[in-house]
Amino acid sequence: MPQSRGKVRILGIDPGLRFTGWGVLEAEGNRLRHVADGVVATDGGEDVPLRLKALDQALADLLGRYAPDEAAVEETYVNRNATATLKLGYARGVALLAPARAGIPVFEYGAKTVKMAVVGTGGADKEQVGLMVRRLLPGAAQKRADAADALAVAICHAHHRSTVNVWKSVS
């Protein structure tokens, strides 16, 4: 993880084939500032390769527009529906590849780790996550829970990178 005492811009991504949430924040030490958030929606009527292409293009556009220094992606959870899990994995692959292709370091966090960092408990529900994101990042629009989740991933990464930088400074 790059050491930085200045501002760092973080893109958080909550991948999904139908809806991929994204959120951008700036972190300076323990201070967080909301930059933007939203959702990339793909057409459920199109074939999966075309949906993945649309997701890739949308993420490339976001990377160009917001120029993040780092990206954080939520890890995939496995559910009962194997087909849905596989499609989520496809979207997650695109979410990992897009920033990596742009030369941006990519970090991954599990859902429980994200919830613990933002809410204080790994068992928090989506409403609790959204409430804490709004409290930590005033002005965040969060039109869908996916955007709130993406901002939560970015917050989690900001907290983790801040801790790592403190550890490095005392070593």
C-alpha cells in the first residue's frame, strides 16, 4: 500500500452484473470527503459479454473522470444460486481489471470487514451501512444501496490505509 501523508482519492466498487455501485472519496489522514457516487446499470436483456463490455467502459469513464489514486473492490460472497454467483464473479473480474489496467492499485475487502470498518459490527444490514455512510460522508447522494455499499468499501480502505501508514511511521 503506497504511503501518503497527503490527500488520496479512492474509488470504491460494489460489483454486480445488473447494478455496480461506485463511490469516490478523498482521504487525508482520518478526514474523509465525498466526491461522487452512483450506479452503473446494465441491460438485463443483453447477452452477458455485452453487459460486461458496458460495465468495463463505464468504469473506464469513471476512472478517467475522477482520476482515483487507489481502488477498493468488495469481495464476492457465494450464495445458493451458482449461476448468479458466477455472473457476480464476472462483474467482479471487470471491477478488478479496469483500475488495474489503468495502473491504479486495487485492494479487496470482504463484506464483513467493510461493515466492521463502517458500522462497527460485521453483521450490520444495508440500512445501517447507508446510515453510517451518510453520517461519515455528508452530501453523498446514494440513490441506490449499491452506491452506499461502494462508498462503504472506499471508507473501509481509507481506514485500513491510514492504519497501515501509522504502523509504518512507528516502525
